[in-house]
Amino acid sequence: MEIQFIAGLYPIIFWIFLVTFCIYTVRSIRRSSDIKAKQLERIEKKVDQLLNEQNSTK
């Protein structure tokens, strides 16, 4: 009886682990894409500044 109960818990534990892992993976991907988007915005601002400086010196 006890062994069947423990064996019945394994699929439940597996699915909980799988769902948790998927949520963690999706969040980390979103975080990294947010960081990349912020870096791109900074680069764009710097490029705009450099172009404005170059145009104003001409």
C-alpha cells in the first residue's frame, strides 16, 4: 500500500518540476531580452548624439 502511494506521487512530482522549470526558463528568456532591448536603446541614443554632434560641427 505504501509503495503504491509513493509510486503514485512520482508523476505528480515530475509534472510540478516540469512546470516550474518551464516557468523559470520563460522568465529568464524574457529578462535577457529586456536587458538586450535596454542596451539597444542606449546604443541608439549614443548614435543619435554622435550624429547630432557631427551635423552641428559641419
